[in-house]
Amino acid sequence: MGVIADLFSKKNSCRLLVNLEGKLAEKYEWYREFLIHNHEALHIISDLERFQQGHEPFTLPAVKGQYDRLLDATTKLVSALNNLSGGKYDELPKVCRALHQQVEPHFSIDPPQRTNDLVLPMEELKAHMVGIAGSKAVNLATVGNVLGFLIPSGFVITANAFWSFLEQNNLYEPINEMLATVTPAEPAQLVSTAEVIQKRILESHVPTSLAEAIFNAYDDLEDKTRKEVLIAMRSTAVGEDTEASFAGQYSTVLNVGKKELLEAYKTVLASKYSPRAIRYRMRTGLDDRATPMCVAGITMVDAESSGVSYSRNPSMPTSSEMLVSAIWGLGEHLVSGQASSDTFHVDRKTLRITRKEINEKTHRIVPLKDGGTRLEVTPGTVSEVPAIDDKAVKSIAEYSLKLEKHFGSPQDVEWCIDHSGRLFVLQSRPLGLTQSRQQGVPREKDYPGHAVLLSKGKRASGGTVSGPVVLASSLRDASGLKDSILVAKTASPEYAKLADSVKGIITDLGSVASHLASVAREYGVPMIVNTSNATTTLSQGATITMVADTTTVYDGKILELAETSLLPKDKILESPVHQKMDAIMAKISTLNLTDQEASTFTPEHCKTIHDVIRYSHEMVVKEMFGLSRQTADSTKSVKMTASIPLALYFVDLGGGLKKNLTTCDDITPDDITCFPMKALWRGLSHPGISWAGAIDVNAKTMMALMTSGPPPQMASYAILSNEYLNLSIKFGYHYANIDILCADMPDDNYIFLQFGGGAGSYYGRSLRISFLSEVLQQLGFTLNMSGDLLEATVKGYDSLAMEDILDQLGRLLACSRLLDLAIPSQNQVGRMKESFLSGEYSFLQQARNPLPHFYTPTGDWTRIDEDGRTRCLQDGLGSGEGFSCTLKNIMGKMVGSRYQQFLDSIQAYHYFPLAILKESHLTAAFIKVTVTLEAGCLDRMGGLVFGLKNVSNYFVLSLDALENNVALFEFVKGRRLRQVVVGKNIRTGSKYVIAVQVTGATVKGFVNGEVVIRFDAEKSLEGYVGLWAKADSKVYFDDLTIQEGEKQHVAEF
């Protein structure tokens, strides 16, 4: 802020403090407008940060809508600043325009791969044409054109045709606009939007040139096959049949003749915008514009039998087993989850059939001569006969292994055999495999008090979970599904939209080869199929435990059976949309202007929109409260003399201070006549609050050292009248803006609080918000939280109640200083709230650190004495109710489910317990520690920290017993970067000596004396040494030793 005395000199005369008219009134109106847009801009940035750092699916058009609002709010607040200051900051609009030019391109997608061809025959497709024809068609063409396998003849209607269809029907922009409003949090709106889009597509006309190209391709296909050939119109969207499988999300129209071609084409196009397909794209982080719908017209095969082959058993991906599933008739009955198939287990090495599971196949789908299909009863003579013989099984297995070798990964192969015995490949796509996080496959056993309800069926996706039963027949929408187990008659792909809500799936019918089974494996959801009677055996609402690995369902929740399947980390975090989001947020939320006294605190150095807001806020405060050296305004402000270290400057609009005070008077708290300010000050100056620090002195000293230097001077500013207060108050690194009206009419009274910022980590700031929200709710506030930004409002109280609330609010603001650096875990929040409400405000000065030689900013670290030695334990399993196997209630009682879900995400994927060895700042050393990874369901990781500059910037060499690897991570501004990963078998419960040799910018990593990692950093690795864990990991540490030359030091726990 500069030298306050220079800015607040008395000049040559004493003037009355009260400001009743003149420029102040005009400035205040612009100031109020600035605050409105400033609040809005900060709220939007917090929403965008929640998208970026959280778990919730989003679309790029939705982000664009938020960004447009942000740009508008920022432009308006800059305009308000310039109007208030007389145009002093005319560089800022230019900065905003320049930033917009940098951000805007990220909302576009790479130009689609274009071709002049609207339709291409399968024979002309090449491997590089995925962007034109989609992976499904290109892969199938490769199977026939390159590998020489028998495939049906056909053609593909290209992505260029899709764009042409949308553009000529004026659908492109309207669809983008409608998708921008869609969010998974509002499923009804998603469904209605999807219906509108699909209706518009189906009612549109196929452009003449495209229709002619489709009919010409059909005529050519007739020449190659037979007159009036019937074909299947199948989706082959760009992005389909890749890592994001889209299994069962799009439509296929079977047995289509020439007259039905165009309607069938539109049907497949419209399926791109079904609710489940939209949800799936959002969940996997794919932009709608990057997934144009291509359609393959494939000759129908009059199949005697059909099926699916997995070149590896998806339930046991490390085994030497593959699966072949088969049914009578067309394969649609199988993949749609309506039928139970024959399943053949085949040894990959010998192609020997090791096991057969032959089911009754009561129905089959057959093509009709004149088009369309019919579901008919399978003749009794063949319904229980295997759909294929052993020779066919072997041939299918051979094909599948060759396809795996060619495409370089395990394959999901659809096939059929016609009535003359010819084997056709219909599709080959990557088989999505997930590693089950489990401690060995359990054996079926009895548990006293827990009856076995089901013990048959097939495992489609492994794992063990408990929860209440939700029968699909009683399902109306997705509400109330969270943490439930879905029980359905069939494995319909329609249930794929629920995969991110349910804990498990059980079906009467269906196959491990169904589309829904693929999605369940993709999402890590345990699934049992083909139980025959789950829907009649399991009751709505009953709590059950399902062990998918043994296909057993028990009554009740079996506590000794740990849940072994977790929702995998969202694909959106590594998706193209999220990569764009990171690039966009780099120009929006990163704050570079942190030191307002620096020479770089100028408009020219605003590199992000947040910088513009930060700079503008500082300037508007200076302009409004007389801090600008350049101002010619006559606004009179004065600093109050008080006993607490808070520099508070007042601008009196009349009635806020005693009458007749001048700029020459010393102002004290006794001079305050503003009712809300008097009440708030009473709390701020409460004798029970120590302004020497609300946190432990040693921890405070360490945190100041480990962050960015000493806190900035606490300068706060207030506009006040007898009943109104607008206060911008700063406590070191965080701020609070408060707007208060306390008049005679209770209906008019309100308190609005906005609280944000801080010097701690994102997790630490979120924990402080958690504490504040607990207390504020108790005081009667309604809350709105997003990330580390808190907004709280009280309305309608009489003046007596307002006085008490403001007193308590003052105490809360005073004692929450620097808490973001000191709260170790969510467990502390509840105790802190109770301490505050009981009048104890130094609640973190208690001796809480069980490791006196370490700083422990996060985690639950304890000393363990056993067998005459002292060990260090970080037990993440105790960091929250149910934390080890479910994210529910991970943060304890919070305000609002949406915010709890956000903190769940932060805790699950950004919570890293850290213990920093005091006085361990090193430049070059050999450091080692013995690590034992004892337990952990979400994670089982522990490591050695080095090169620590502060709590957000350091390196760690870690072991992972779930992923079986050794990794070198670098934390940069709190964001974890994976620099090196080496696969290594890490056994739970075994001791490992991990070590690092640090020399300058080079590090070598060791495990049990073996060099496993070498890495050259961009700068010196000097810094502090410490211990590290992740999420719910339970880790023991022993013998932390530092060797500097001839000097050796063993740390004391």
C-alpha cells in the first residue's frame, strides 16, 4: 500500500470528516457498481475452478457461457473503475481485449478432417481416415483390406456428410447453444434438450447431394452383392470404439432396404444426441463438435449364430484366458443385454476350451426377407444346444488373437456365422480393461447373520460393495440412486447413464459381452449378470452385500468384507476437454499480481483475468478511500487508532462517526456511532481473542517461511453511516467484504459477507471455509460456497439480533486469521466449531503436534512406540467417516451436498498428508527412510519428500502398492506432476528402504539399494526434507536418515 502516512497527510487544514454530497456520492455509486461486478466475476472464477479441479462433468460450451459472463463482468468492473477515477486506467480495457484474444481460440476445436467425399466404399478406407469415417468403420475395413478376414461389404457415410447435414439444415449453432445449457445436475433439462435436438434432426431433410451419394453407394453395393440387398445402418462416430468405447450409446438400424435408407440414416444421427450419449460424452470429457457421426451401411448377414469374443477375460485381465460368447440368430439380442449366451473359456496359448457354460437360449432375432427383424422363440430342439461347435470356437479365438496382435491391444470382437458356415468379423474395438483394486479374490463363504440371497450368475465386472437395492422397475429418475445397487431384469444399455451413480449392478438376464457390461468395467462398477431371479429375490430398499468375484449376494452389510471396487478417477481429468480447460484457466484464474508494492503491479503485467480483477480491486479501493497518490478527489478518510493491529480507515457518509470530527482529530473506537460497525468492532476487539496469533507460534513462523514471506500489511477500509456499513477488511493474505444495513425495519436488514483468499494450500483454504460455514450456519446465515470462496447472508433480523450476530461475526473473523495454514484435517473442524461457540477462541494453540521435530500442515501423524523403538504413522484411514472405501461423508457434516461433493474430490485426489522435518534445509545429501505401506483402499502410497520450497512446491519419491510402481512426483503450485514412473512389484505390509541422492539439480532414486530413477530438474533441488502419503493410505515410516558428506543425522520421531 506504500507509506500510509504519505497518503493520509493532513495537508494544511483541518476539514470536517463527514461526506454528504459532491464527488463522493458519484464515486460511491460507481464503487457500488464495481462491487456488484467484482462479486460476480469472483463467483464465476470459483465456479470455473470447481469445474477444473473437481469431479463434475461439464461441456466446453457451458464453460464458454461462463467465460462470456466473466468477460462481461470484468469489462463492466473495469468501466466502473475508469468512471470512478476519471479514466485513469484506460490501459485495462486493452488488456481485457488482449486476454480475450488469447482465450477465445481455446473454445474452438481443431478443424475436422475434411474430404470432398460424402460416401466412401469400405474398400477405400485407410487407417489414417479415422477422422473421416470413425474408428469402427476404419477398423472393420482394416480387418478385411489388410488382414484378409471375411467382412460384409459396405460403405460409410462420412463426417463431411454429417457437417453438411447440420449446416444445410441450420442445426449447427442451435445444437451448440442448447448443449451449452446442459448439466448432469439437472437430468430433466438434459432429457428435454436431447428430445428437442433429436426431433429437429428427424424432421430435417437429407440434402439432395447427400441423398444422391447415399443412393449411388447403395447401387454400387447391389452390384457387388445382390439386387435389393438389405443392410445394417450402424454408428461409426469419430471417437467411438476408442478408449471411450461408447458401447451401446448409439443406435443401429438393422435390415434396411433402399427406401428406408435416409430415415435410417437420420435415426443414427439423432442417436448422437440421446440423453445417455450426451451424458457419456460429458463424463468422458469429449467435445460434441469433436465427435461427428459417421454411419456405416453394412450388408446384412443371415446369421445362424452370432456373438462376441474377448481376446482377454475382462474379469481376470492378468490370466491366460479369453472368452467367446454365442447365441442363435443376430447378435443384437446379445449386446443389448436381453439374452443370456453360451460362454466358452479358451486358453490363449493352446486355444484349448477349458470350460463351457451352455445356457438355454429361449429367443433369437432373425432378419425378415422384406426388411426389418423379428424376435422369435428358438425351436425347442436347439434352444439348449451350443450355438457354435468347438471348431468354430477355436477359429473365433484364432481371429481374435490375430486382431489383438495387429491392433496392439486386447480386442472386443463381434462376429457371426452364416448358414453356410462362413465366419464374418463385424467389429473389432479396444477391450477396456480395468485393474480391480482388491486384496485377492475372495472365496464364497458363510457370514453369521448374513444369509446368502443369490449364488449364481456370471461376473461381468469384479468387486465387492454394499448398499440398498433399487429395482429398475421402480425407477423414475436418477435421484436417490447414489450409493445404491441397481437390480434389473436385463442388461439394457439404457442403464449405462446410471453407471456413475450406482455402486453395483445385478441382472436376471444378460451376458458379460453386453454393452452394459463393457460400460460397467469402464466405470469400475461391480456387476453380476444372468442370475435368472435377482429381481424377484431381492427387495426394494433392502441392504445387501454383493461379491461379484464369486457371484454371491448376502443379506445386510458385512463389515468384515471391505469394499474393493472404487469409482475410477474421472476420464474428464485427462480428457481433451479438460486439457482445453487447463489452457483456458491458465489465462483466467492464475494470480500473478500478488505484491501490490512490486514494480510489476501494473496493467501491463496482468497476464490473466484474475490479475485484472485483482489490480482493479486494489485501484478502486485506493480511489474510493483516498489512497491513490494521483487522486484529485476531495474525499476525506481517516485512520482509527486502536489497540489491535488492524489499520482501519473510515469514510463517513453521515452519522457513522461522532459529529464535528475533522481530519485533524485522532479517531478512536469511542468515536464510532455507526450501529453495525460498533457491533462488529465489539467482536473484533473481544478480549478473549489474541491478536498475537490464533495458531501455534512455531507453526505460524514455519508457515510464513514456507509460503511467500511475511504477510502484507493489514489495511482495511469502511464506508459508513449511522445504519449502513460497507467494509473491505484484510487479514494478511485473506480478505472479507461485508455489506450491512441495520435499520428500524427488520425486513430491510441484512448482512452480506464474502470471504476468500489465504496463504495456505487449496485444501487448507477449503478446510477454513468448512470451519467458517459450520459456525455461520449456527449463527443463522444462509451459505453459498464454491471452492475456497464463501458467501453468507442474513436477512430479516431485528436490530437486537443483528447486534449479537455482528458481535459473533467480528470474533469469527478475528480468530480465523491464518487458519488455512494450521488446520491439519477435517477432523479438527468440528472441535474448532464447538470451541468457538463455547467462547474459546485460541483453539489451535493447543499442543496438537505429536511429532515435535516435524511441521505437519496436513494429515494425522502419530508416534508409535513398539519393541523399544519409535515409529512414525500416517493413518489416512482415520481421516474421515467411511473415507477408506467411499467418498461419502469424507469431509464430515458440510453445508449442501454439492459442496460436499466438491470437497470429496479435493480430499480424494488432492489430499496429501505432509510432515516436514524442521531445520532440514539441504543442498546436497543422501536421504533414506524405511517405508511400510500397511493399508488403504482409495490409495496405498507413501514417500520421501525432498527439495521442498514450501507446502505447494516440492518433490517426492513414492511407492504405490495398488498400482505397483515407483514414481517421482513434482508439486508445482500445489499441482502434482508425474515426472518418472517405473513399474515395480510393491507388496503391502513389506518394508522398503527408499532413498534419494540429491546433487544440485540431479536426483537418483533408490529402492532397497537399487537405482530405479534418474532425473534432472530445471533448477536446484535444495530445500526441506519430509514424509508424504496420499488420501487414505496407512503408512509406517522408520529410520529417516540424512547423510551430508561425513555428517549423518537420524531424525527423531
